[in-house]
Amino acid sequence: MNDQQTVADSEIKREIADSFGEAASYYDEHASVQKEVADRLIASLQPWRDIIPRGPIIELGAGTGFVTKGVAELYPDRDIEVTDLSEGMIEFCRNKFADQDNLRFKVMDAEQVPDFDDPHYAMTVSGFTPHWFDYPAQTLAKWLEITKPGGLLLASFPGNESFPKWRSHCQELGLPFTANELPDVEEMVIKMSVGPAQVDYYEDTITREYESARDFFEQFSSLGMDTLKQGRQLSSKEMSLLIDHWDSSTEGKIAVDYHVIFLAVKRDFDS
């Protein structure tokens, strides 16, 4: 990677962090899909609660603490590192969980994986964040390497089958589909299966209804999710064309599908 690309990637990450930081309060109140996915991720952790090894837990991309809350309730006596790329999100979490003595908060780029001589964490958890990584599978694989044998890497993210109607309306109009590229679950599982690990995953579709296409895009932006990692944004004229086309093709509210992946990777004991 050349220096120019490195600078560009750094600027995009800063834009992502700033966008989410500015949206923190609204996100905490209105991010219903992320909240539902967090609750389901924590529910999937219940059977593992008492069998992960001793040691600290780290959360990647805590946001406003949907997953943090569940992990802290399940492990009140564990040292839990709560991290996020956004200073605004971390400050929100620090205030939200001010009475939790076992939580430590840190602004951190999850793709800058720390170097330990030996596996360090009993569990690595990341709720609705890996799709923001430049290299999701490779990054999670590196975190698995510093997860202790017998430990767990638990993650959720929207997959590449999300937003099919948005995509199809763009294709019909000959417009760029401006959602960011999302992980392919099969590719993710294959890459995570290389090495001493047991990989399990579950796919589901979560549907949300909006009064109009404009309402969907406005909320998408208000949640801080509209930073484009590649390509170009639609012009105002193109956006109006897309919104009118989508609305005219639907009677009543529009439905938006999120293709959601729940990933659990258990680190095997070294042979």
C-alpha cells in the first residue's frame, strides 16, 4: 500500500469516527437493528458464559454500549476493555457505564491488533462493527490469534445480501449502488476456518419499515452510517430520482432488509 492510499484510508476512518461520534445520542435511542442484533448476540453467549478461560475480555467497536451492557452483566468480575474508533462513542460509553468499575475505555482502531507474546484475551467480541474494517476476515483472524485457547471470538455484522431493494432500484435506474461493500459470509467463514478454530455461524434477515425512501436515507445518515468508503455519493438530483422511483414502486411504507450474520469462533487448544 502506498503512502497516498494510507493517508486516504486514514482520512476515511477519521470521517467514520467523527460521523458516529456526532450521532452518538441519536444512535443510542434509534439504532433499533443494532440493538436487536446486540441482544441476540448476548443471548447466543449465554451457553458459553462459564466455560471460557480466565482472563480479560475485549470489545471491538462498542458504539454506545448495546453489547457492552450485556457482556458487563454476564461478567461483572472480569476485566473488560471497551474500545471504539470514535472518541465520541467512547465518551458516551464512559458516561453511560460510569458505575461499572471493571470496564476500561479506550479509543482504538480495531485493525491495529496489539502484539502479545502469548494469547491474551479470554474473549473477543464485536457487535455490528467488522463490516467497517478494510479487511474483516483477516482482522478477526488476527484477534483470534491473541484469544486464549478455549476462548471465544463472537461477532455480528450485516452481510452482502443486505439492502436488496435499494440495490435493485439503483440497477433499474442505472445509478451507482452507494451502500458500502459488506462481507461475504462464506468467504469470512472459510478464512476464519484456517488454523486451530471451530467456526459456527447463523444468518438471518431483519426487516424494518420506513414511511418513505427519504425517511430511510435520512435515518441512515442520522445514525452516522453514511460515510462512503469507496466510489462516489449520488448527486442531489440522482438521489431524488432514486427516492421517487422507490416510493412509486411501493404502496404504503417501504421495507428494508438487513442480512445479518452471527459468527462464533472457538479457539482450539494447541496440539
